[in-house]
Amino acid sequence: MFTKLTKAEKDWILYDVGNSAFILLVSTVMPLYFNSLAEKDGLSSVSYLAYWGYAASAATLCVAFLGPVIGTITDFKGFKKPIFFASVLVGSLLCFMMGFISHWLMFLIFFILAKAVYSSSIIFYDSMLGDITTEERLDSVSSLGYAWGYIGSCIPFVLSLAVILGGKKIGISGSLAMTIAFTITAIWWFVFSLPLLKTYKQTHYIENTKNAIAESFKRLGNTLKNATKHKKIFLFLTSFFFYIDGVYTIIDLATAYGTALGLGSTSLLLALLLTQIVAFPAALTFGRLAQKFDTTRLILLCIFAYLGIAIFAIFLDTQVEFWILAVCVGLFQGGIQALSRSYFTKIIPAEQSGEYFGLMDICGKGAAFLGTASVSLVSQLTGSISAGVGSIAFFFILGIFFFIKTIKTN
């Protein structure tokens, strides 16, 4: 499986292994740590979920504004690798520093910065896909990236979990255990980025101009102005905006939601670890299925599955149900993300990949902003966490509607 890949493809996949450790920490340990910091200042469970949701929304909003501009700049020859390296370096350093923060508000600020930088690196990383493989291998390589990212991120997560849960037995305090967990994740993220940084070559690009930054704004403006003329791309981005909202919101708020419902932290973490383990073979399966079936049909299947997951989450109130939810998310999370990435790569101009993935990120991060903000706001207004989670289903319904339109467009 892995041996049949080219070196460029392997090195690209290894970055998924590295960065996935950070996002797994974000969706599991970080909310629990923030909860402990918030409880010290007397924040309620509803307020805790709301503040965490607002912080996640702020991070995604930052990237929604900056991502397209920076992505457009990276399309110029020789720009993509150094900007990508800067995002990895800054992101891993911020992750490391978070392990030394003991106040909930300062922790949220560093979380927003680290999440924004991480998300920026993903724009550049995704736009590299067309440079490191051929069109007929896009679905397979993209799926392998997510698959190995899921299973690879389990290694630093298990090490961190062992320190957090078993640290007291060997004299490690809770705060020191968290410092070690953040350090492990930061090092893992940075080290696994090195192979890609060493071998990546930008094969699709736009020739440099004297005023590359000013030209980037001009190109981005023209693309936005003419976006509706590229009907298939426009409809897909509209659909993506809605359905990826639910996906990102579930990832960002899963642990926070379970904690607010009063579920045990150890069981929550183990359930989310199960999600990663299930996602590995599931993502590989979707990669193989994409070689036999139309990619659009598989994406549509995943969206319908997530709609069912969102409805099920409304009634979730026991640990057993949370474990079922974790397995269901694992079955479809990798497929919907990997196939969306590879499908988009197929329908955009290769030399403008950074620019278009920046626009895709507007949709993804803009949607995630609305999703987390929606859950937070509805939870506070109604006093019901389940009602807040229920608002996610609405976005999946709109995603299905616009994706069917995408399929029908030539």
C-alpha cells in the first residue's frame, strides 16, 4: 500500500501524520484542559462550551480572511515552500507554548493563534496535492493522507494520554503532564513536516512579477468577481460551505459537548481515540471505492451519513451513545474530507491551486465559524446543549441540495 507510492507522495502523506497530532489534541485534550482552567474561575458548563466555541470561531474567521490572500501569493514560483515552512514552525512553537499557560483566557488566545496558523498550513499543504501526484491518483493519495494521518496521530496521542492519566502514579503533576503532552505534539508535528520540506517541488505555478503581493490581490479580486461564471466550481464551493460546516463543528466541539453533558473524561478520550482507529481503514476503503465508483456519489453518501449523525447527536446522553457516535464519525470523516480535497483538485486550474484552495478555505472556515457560533449561541439562548447541536443538521441539508446541483452541472 505505502510502498507503491512515489517518494513525493510519501513525504506529502507524512505531513498529514504530523499535523493530525495537533488537531487530535485540539478535539480531545485541549477542551478538557480548558474546562479545568475555566472551572477554577467558576465558569458554568454552558459558558465553558460557549467560550470554547467562540474561540474556535475566531480562529476560523482569521483564516477565512487571510487564507485566500496568502494562498494566492503561494501560487507564484518559489513562494509556496518557504511560506509553508513558516506556518509549520510558528504553529508548532505556539503548540509548545500552550503547555505552560495556566489561565483560561490566555489559553484561549494562544489556542486561536495556533489553530489559525495550523489551518493556514493546511491550505498550502492541500494545494501541493496536484504537484506531487497525477490526476488519476488524486483520490487514492488524498485518502491515504487522511488514513495515515488518523492512525499516525494515535501514537503521540496515546503517549500524551499515558502521561496525563498515569502521571500521578510516578509523581507527575497534572499541569506538568499537560506540558509534556503539548511538547510531544509540537515535536511530532514539526519532525514529520521535514521530509515534505526537503523534497517538495512546485511544478504548477505562476511566474513571478515585481509586485507579487499587489498582483495577488488583483488576481484574487478577478477570481472572486468571475466566480459565478465557473458554475461547477461555484456550486461545489457553496455545497462545501454548508456540509463541511457540520464536519468541522463536530470535530471542534465533540469533546466539549460530551464534557458539558457530564460524560467521563477518560471514556471521552478513549472514544475519540477509537474514532481515529476506525477512520484509518474507512479512509482507505473510500480511496479504493473512488477507483470504481464516481467520486461525487461517494461524497453525497458521506453527507447523508453525517446528517444522520447530527440528528443522532441531538438525543445523545449516555457514554454508550457517545461511543456509537465516535464510531459513526470515524467511518465517514476521512472519506468526506479526502474525496472533497481530491475532487476540488480535479476541477480547478492546477497553476492556481493555492488561490482556489484559499477560496475553498473561506468556505470551510467560514462554515466552521457559523457552525461553532450557531451551537454556542443556540445553547446559550435556549439553555439546552442538545438544541445547539441540533442546529448542525440544517447545514447538512443545504449541503446535499447544492451538491446535487453540482453533480448535474457539466
